[in-house]
Amino acid sequence: MKKILYLSLFSLLLIGCKEKKTEVTDYVSPAPVFCEDSAYAYVAEQCAFGPRVMNSAAHDSCGEYIAQKFKSFGAVVYDQYADSKLYDGTPIKMRNIIASYNPEASVRILIAGHWDSRQWADNDPDEANHNTPIDGANDGGSSIGVMLEIARQLQLASDSNKVKIGVDLICWDAEDSGEAASNNASSWCLGSQYWSGIRHIEGYTARYGINLDMVGGNNTVFYREQYSMSYAPTIVDKVWGAANRIGYGKFFSYDEEGGYITDDHLQVNQGGIPCIDVIGSDTKNGGFPSTWHTLDDNIKNINKETLKAVGQTMLEVIWTEE
């Protein structure tokens, strides 16, 4: 019953998207219109499986949903399965999911984000919840929701507006099971660590990468993260310039720079591909969004305007890449 109701809701959201118009500016973008309603629906569908924590049925079922969704949007999908261990020695089975468009193209860019969710709400204001798994609507689900809508737009593009470059949408696994309150940075981002050493295709490389993380929250702004500025400053300029060009400067801020953040982009950089991190900060309190690693990281706190700003910026980057 829930599934049928949900599909109906998704259909209504898509109809609503068709009626929306973009802001009129002097600049005419070649990119299609990103539908925030469908991205929101993809986030909700992920959350409906339950927390996507490692070694769980919800995790495995959601992984299959993501892969099948990409296939339905015409992508060539690669599954990268691997065994690993958490920092406490717990064995886990990982699945990186890679959706490729124009797989024959030699010039490629990658857009990525993690799809797992954290098994501990260790930042929740109520200590009784610290061992409770979270939905990860923003921290995980939002990135995948944006990428699924990008995939849909890549498929829908008219023959005269098809993207010529290769685009790879990579869903990392096991990003969010790291050891809190320690300096053990290697306990995080296990899926991207694995991929950076063993690619889904031998010899794979890309011109650059953009990693998305927490891209659907309320009161969100994106600052220029410092590892990104160190490894790939020209890509930071490209993305922030694209956002400001199409009217999303209030989200992609030049006002101040962010800190150094251990995230999946760091593994991609260390693997030889320049990659930046588009990661949300809280405009009111600074630092990560207030829902980070709490039980409030659920679908009720996903903001469609934030999804739109990030998704439309990604489409702008893709459609203007030569």
C-alpha cells in the first residue's frame, strides 16, 4: 500500500515540476531545468527503506533501488562490491554504485556522494538516542536524490542538447561509519578509499570530480572547503562561478571560506583526480547543519530550494563543459 501511494505522489510531483518556470535573467543557460520535486521524492524513497546502515536489509534494498533507478534513466551501471572492516573490526560488505553516461567518451567528469547513513545519532541533543541509527535524509540521501535527477535530465535531453562528454555519477558506500571524537581519519570514507585504489574500470580517470554532501538542508550555505582549494581551486571557481551566474549566489558564498573537511573528495584527490567538496554549512549556527548525526536528519527537514540550487548548478557545470 505504501509503495502504490508513493508512486502516485511521485507522479504528482513531476506534473507539478512541469508547470514551474525559471527566473528570467540576461544569461541563457543551455542546461535543462532541474526538478527539485523529483529530487525530493528520490530522497523520500531512500528514507522509506529505513536507515541505510552497513550490514542491514534496508541498506541492501536501497542499494538495489538506486542501481535500478539509474538503469531506468539509461545509465550504464557498474557495481563495485568489496569486503571491509569498520574501525572496531566489524566486517562489512560495501557496494559502490557507478552510473555512467557516454561511457565511450574519453573526456569525463564525475559527480559523487555517499548513499549510506550513520548507525549512531551521536550528535543528537538527547544522549539516549546516541546509539540509534539515523535516516540520513540530508547526510547521504540528498546527494543521491540530486544525482538521480541529474541522471533523469541526462536521459531526457533532446538530440540537439545531448551532453557529449562522459558523466559518471558515483554513489560511495561506507562513508559515515567512522570513529567519532578521534583523529582516525582513515575510519571514514571506506567506499571511496577502496575505489581510489581499485577503479570500477581499469585505468579510469576523469578531468575532475565534484563530491556532494548534505546538499538538501534548511538554512544551508556552501563555503569553499580548504582541501578543495588546495587540490582543485580552478574547479571550485568553475562551480561557484556557475552557481552565481545562474542566480544561486546566496547558496554558493564567496563571503568566507570553509574549513578542512575529511570527506570522500579527499580520497579521489589522493587517487590522482582533482576533486572538490560541495558540503553544506549552517547559515545560523556555523559548522555542519543542525540535523547532522541526529534523529532530526529526516525527510521533514529536507529543503527543496537547497536541492534546486545544487542540482541546477550541477546541470550548468555539465552542460557548459567543453
